[in-house]
Amino acid sequence: MTVIVDTIKGPILHDGDLPPGEIALTFDDGPHATRTPRVLQILATARIKATFFQIGRNAAAHPDVARLVLAGGHTVGSHTFSHPNMSRLAEPHAEVEMESGDASVSAALGLRPGELPFFRFPYGANTKPEQTFVQRHGNTTVFWNMDSQDWKIRDPHKLFLNVLAELDRAQQGIILFHDIHEQTVIVLSARAGRAARAR
């Protein structure tokens, strides 16, 4: 299912207003030199599209991987330049983080600054002025209503159980993963393998 979002109006998405049973996969903090390509291969095998929120300095360090994401038909958004907690920054510093993140990710993808449609606040932490800044620039802010917690659950089995619990709890919406963690790749690979065998 494809969801069309009018980014000009600067909406804020928490669950994407998806119908019951519909899940949007999102990945933060990449691109990673080796794990992001593996995630992309898993998604391609399962014929799944996702949204990747890339950190500017990581996109600048791995532009070839950043472009692989876009070439795979996935959506790319900005996730600041260095992943700070924006609510703890002075507004001018926060705005520089957002603008430089957008510029760096855009440059890695071969786009002009301002062409990325989506933005995600690190840690989901924002302030009203920062949110207004994002909306003024015509970006859609994407949060999430399900957290895989792959950023802290290292054991793949426990991570898988937490993902299932989140899916059972919410039934629909936007789930947060990170394409920089090995445990995430392991869980996605195991799940995709089961899905392929079930076809």
C-alpha cells in the first residue's frame, strides 16, 4: 500500500493514519557501510519498501550506500547532521543541525537541499520553535507509534519478541528500527526468510 503525503502542508505523522494491519517500516541513523546494504537486500527479497532517515555526517561518509537506498525505491528523509537531542540545543544551533543534515543527505543523494520530503527528530525530541522551523521548510515530520528498541535490545530473540509485542499492541502504524545495528539485521533476515518460505 502506498500512502501519499502532502509535505507542502508540513504535517506531523505519528502512526501515519494507516488502517488496521498496515505497518510502515522506518530506519534511523544510517547509512552504515555494511549493515544498510544487508537491510536493503532483505527488503528487496521480501519486496518491501521503507523510509530511511539518514544522518548527514553518515551520508557524507558513505554516499554510495546512501544512493543505494534511493536506488532501491525507498524513501529517504533527514535526521539532522550529528544526531543531537534537539530539545537541549539553542534554537540557532538546532536550525543549523537541521539545515546541514538536509544539505549533507541531499548532496550524498545528488539532490538539491530542500528536496527531501521528510524529517525525523533524533530521540523524537523537539520543541515548538523547531517544529515550526521544519514545517516552514515544507517538510513532513515523522515520529512513530511503535519502537522496536533495537537501539538497546542486543539479543536478537528478545528483540524479535519486543517487535511482536509492539505490533500486537498498536496493530498499525509506524515502527522504528535502526539500520546500524547487527541485531536488527539478524531479526529482519530471520523474519524475511520465514515469509519467503511461506509463499
